[in-house]
Amino acid sequence: MSGASKKTLDCMHPQHAALFTTIDQYVKAHHHCFVAECDPNPPCAEWSICLRPTEENTRVLVRGVYACKYIRLSLNEVEEICAGYTVSPKLAERIDLELRSLSDTVP
């Protein structure tokens, strides 16, 4: 983890850090992406997560575009992630579908 990422996590509420870390680990391992933003959206009772490709993501580098994808998570999904430090199969499927156009999926 980079120094900047460590400082960001140190400043977060433990629940927010668990969400950030769990999603970040999943998208790095499966899609050569990372969590760039992880923000609550209280009026909509959801979280907004911005995912960007890592340097290892050859699909995006070939296109010459540094793109991003946003996913929205309900408060229930966030609670589930934070309680188990894991991405459910249903959420993993949704993330995989969303990142199909952005990533070179890792086998």
C-alpha cells in the first residue's frame, strides 16, 4: 500500500476503511483496478465508489484512456462488506459486469 493510501485509511472511520480496503483488494486482484474514491451519499442512503485502472491494466493503456467507473452500494451492502471483510458473490458479479469495459480481468 502506498504512503498516500495508508494516510487516507488512517484518517477514515474504521467502517469506511474496511469498505475501502475490501473493495480495493477485490478489484486489484480481479480487474487490475483500484478504489480512487469512496464516499457516502447520505441523501440517497448509499455509497459511491470510483474505480480506476492500475498501471498493470493493459487494456486501458492500449486505448490511451485513463477512465473510471462508478458503482453505487446500498447501506445494506456496505454493512455486509464491513461485517465480513468480503465481497458477496452477488456484488462481485455486479462489479465484474461494471468493470468489463474498463479492465483486463485477472484469471
